[in-house]
Amino acid sequence: MKPKFRGIQTATLITLTVMLTACAVKQTAPDPLPSWSEGHSKQQIIEFVNSVTKTGGVDYVAPGQRIATFDNDGTLWSEQPTYFQLLFILDRIKQMAADHPEWTSTQPFQAVLENDMAAIEAAGHHGMAQLGMTAQSGVTTDEFKTIINDWFATARHPTTGKAYNAMVYQPMLEVLDYLRTNEFKVFIVSGGGLEFMRPWSEEVYGIPPDQVVGSSMETRYEVQAGNPVLVQEPGLHFINDKDTKPVAINRYIGQRPILAFGNSDGDFQMLEWTTAGEGRRLGLIVHHTDAEREWAYDRQSSIGRLDRGLDEAEMRGWVLVDMARDWQVIYPYQLEK
Amino acid sequence: MKPKFRGIQTATLITLTVMLTACAVKQTAPDPLPSWSEGHSKQQIIEFVNSVTKTGGVDYVAPGQRIATFDNDGTLWSEQPTYFQLLFILDRIKQMAADHPEWTSTQPFQAVLENDMAAIEAAGHHGMAQLGMTAQSGVTTDEFKTIINDWFATARHPTTGKAYNAMVYQPMLEVLDYLRTNEFKVFIVSGGGLEFMRPWSEEVYGIPPDQVVGSSMETRYEVQAGNPVLVQEPGLHFINDKDTKPVAINRYIGQRPILAFGNSDGDFQMLEWTTAGEGRRLGLIVHHTDAEREWAYDRQSSIGRLDRGLDEAEMRGWVLVDMARDWQVIYPYQLEK
């Protein structure tokens, strides 16, 4: 085949290439956070990323040290009417009830089978732990992964009717992408269970399993008929909340983050630990102010209570993201309209 | 400036480019494991990597699932005359002794100050734990990092006279690089302490802190005069050895490795767990057979004992790397001659 541009001189080609390159540079970069309204919150995020990635700048941080940590419940996805993992636990108890006829008259199981939320809450921490242990132990990690995948595939949120992991925040997905594009290593640091989040964290958040830090149960290695398995035991290994979040960050990540994003007082110490480090740091809090499109709650809520963080955010230079004001859209499925 | 090649026709340039590209492809790829002797071990590693990275091949594994785990002591660096972390602990006890005059007559401290290894060993697990807790607690994680960095900068191995972290294995550094080049995510899964390995793992092994899994102590978050710190407590949080290695792999990494490399029976379950997974897997054991250039030990050794692994490697299809036969060089500093 005869190339049609045979007659074009090399110098001409070079000139064309230079012109095309110049054009590309002149184009305005696309907005990295299109679902964020213009304003203080968006500006703070972009300015921070620009400052720590500017080679030779005073705030420059090498890529390997660009660690960002995100709470999950209420920060990356919704947590109302209660934590989604608790809703999973209740569903799983109901599913298991066929093999446990005694539960119809034994608390806290009876309360679950009767959908009696007041009685479940009345069972307190001990009752809740009993439900969690029962629903999540006695199976191998592989079996539990299947149980989790099945639940997300079939369970639907009581208000939106959507799959629970469709109720992640579109603006936060954009933040995760924006940070990764700028060579941040992004971690979840959640009070939720490791085994509850990891089966879908990569697909939904782009966060691989080893970058998910959470609460965990005891597991036991055993060889069953020549086949090694990890069995989930009815005991808590670690609860990742409040002052144990910096402990977990140190244990799992081994570096202090330069950016941390939370939504409740359970994230207070993570933000404190992050922003007390040397050099430029950024702490951010999602403030649930949007009763119409999501939920509005803070100081008085038993779920995702935000009280001290609300008092001290300004003094500490943390960005309070006002969901109603700062987010143009809440969930990804709202974009598809 | 007048380009000298102005007169060359585009078609000629294209032809030249095609020819140059063809030449490049024809060149033999450089040996990825130059310090490995030709033979079964090297061949097994290369064949495995080729098979799991071959797009469309029956053994293909997506990059995100190319997880490889490496033991540290005796697998990535030497562990004789005893674990290097124990030598650090003994040095640190001596350093702390000035503030503890009572130690001159209190065991097991007295034994350390008198360099009485027999008495130290006689103190058993309890004595060893007491030394480890004393040497590694009561400081913040930041302070401890400085202590570790100072030790590696100044302490020298009794036989080689080299810094301890210069005694890493050149052939293993090549394996780490080779795997990373092929989009593996490489983790250390060691019985050694997290805080002992992480300060230098990236510089020496190219493994970032969050990809180092190890044993860990309890840590406590506290705010000291407005400054948040993590204080190392005198309690063990987790011992990463034998059947808890698969537990830690699940907890920290969240995926089953497709390749695992160890050297002792402490790695048996890690290799068992790894190679029992579906699809092509590779388990490898460094067998210390080189009394001249390194050390020779296996079944009878109290350090890095390899007994069951030696019996079962062949049956399980694990590769026994014979250090004397398979490695042309042991340490990187031997290359610099």
C-alpha cells in the first residue's frame, strides 16, 4: 500500500506534531470533581492535591508517602436507617433461623425474627455482639465471601430500593479517582468488618482488598480432609473505631496519612493523627445535612454521631463538607438518568 | 536550525522505524535472574511467571490477583548466628542498662549484660519475651523508628562485619524485581516485628510499609500535651508464625497468594495455603546448604528449623532452592567487587 503522505517533508511533520502538542497543552483540564459544587470544600481538596504533587514545591510529598485514608460508613456510602452491616446480620439471622427453632423464643434472636428493632436495640452491645458473632462465624472465609456476595446481589435498601453497594457517594468516588490519578495510595479505614467490605471494594471503589482496613474477627487455620481453610471464630480480634483507628493505620499501613476523610466522631482521632503530622495535611468531614436527598443527622444521632468534630473542625482547620451545599449529586445511579 | 534529515522521505523513515523495531524484538531479553544458576529452581520460577502472565493462557492470572508473599528471616536475609531482631534486642538492653542498675543482678538482663548466651537461652520463651517487651516498649512508634534506623546504621554482623540489612540475598532481590516487573504485588509475611522491618523495607527490598506483614505489639493512642502519639505497649498483639501466617495473610492482604517463598517450617502453612488454591501456584523453600558462603542448617537447627518442609516438599510440588547449587552470589556487596 502506498502511503498517501509520502510527499510530506519530515520538517513539516515535525512542525505539525509540535503544533498539535501545543494545542493539547492549551486545552483546559477536565474538572476532576464534576459532582462537587464550586466552593470552599472543592477548592480545598484541589489546592491540597496541587500543593503536595508540585515537584519542587515547599509542600511536595513523594508518591510513596501520599497516603489517604477514608472511613466507609457515612463517608463513602450511606449508613441509614442503620449500618448496612447490621442489616446484613439481621437478614443472615433470619436465614439461619430454620436450623434454630429455639430462636423463636430466645432473645435477641426472637426480636430479629419479629422485626422488633426496639427489642434489638434494648439487647444492647452484648446482644448486638451475640447477633454479629452468630451471623458471621462457623463458616470458612471462602464460604462467607459467597454469603456476602449473595446478599449484595439480592438485598435491597428499605428506602431507595437499591442494592446497598449502589448507595455509595458519587462525589467521593470522584475524590478517590482524583487522588489515585495523582499517585496517592488510597485506603479504607472503617469500623466495618474486613470480610464484609473486601468482596466488593475493588469493583465499587477501585480499592483492592489489601488496602481495606477494618474490624476483624478471630480466624483459625485448619486442614479439613487435606483442604486448608480459614474458619471464622465467634470472637472479635480487633474493633477499629475512635482511638484504635490510628493504631490500625500504624499496624496495617505503617505510614501516617497526609489526608483523612471521615464523617463521625469515630473518625476524630484518625483526622487528629493525620493532620498533626509534619508538612501539609488535610482532614475532611462529611456533614450529613441533606434530609431530602440523603439524611440529615449529627450531634443527636446514634448512628454516625458527629459532635466533637463539629465543635472543633474549624479550630483544627478541618474541612466540613456540607452535603446539601457541596454535592450536586449523591449516588452514581442518579447520574444515569 | 535546519534539520539535516529534511530531505528524507517519510516512507523511508517509516521503513527505518519498522526495521529498528524488528531489531529490538529480535534481541534476547536480559536474564531476569542473573545471580541464579541455570537449573530446575530458576526454570520453575520463570515458567511460573510466564504462565500466569500469558494473556489468554490457561494459567493466566489478572495483575490484581498476582499476590506473592515472602518470609523474611532466612528467606530474604540471613538469620545466623540468631535472628537479627534478637541481636537488636540484646544491644538495646545494653544501651538501656545505664538507667537500670538493678539489671546487673536480675535475670535475664544480667545474662545479656554479661554476653552469656547460654543463660539467655536458659531463660526460655518467658525470658526472651521479657527482653523483647522491655527493649521495644515504652517509646512512641516515631521514637522507635529512630532507634531502629540508628541500629542499622551502626551495628555490624559478628561474622561478616556488614550492616545487618546489607545481608539480604541478591538472588531474592532479583526475584522481587522480576515479580514486580510482571505486575505482581509483593508482600513480606514474617515472624519478625512490623516496626523492626518497615523503616528499611522500601529502600532495601522495594517493599512499601503497608506490604510488610509481621508480628506486632500492642500500641496505645494518646495525646501528650496536644501532640498525638502511638505508644508501644509491653504486650504482644499478634505472633505471625506457622498456622497464623495464613490468618495474617487473610487479615492484611485479603487474597490468597499465588506464590509463596519461605525457608523454615514456620512457613509450612503459608506454602500449604498458597499452593492449595485453584489454578497454577508456586511454593518455594530456601534450603540453607552453603556452610562456606552463608550457613548450612535444616532439621536440627533451633533457628529456621526445616524438617517437615524437607520431607514433604517433593510430594507437594514445592521447589527446594539449594543455596549452594542455585545461587551464584549470596549478598549484593559481593557483586561490587
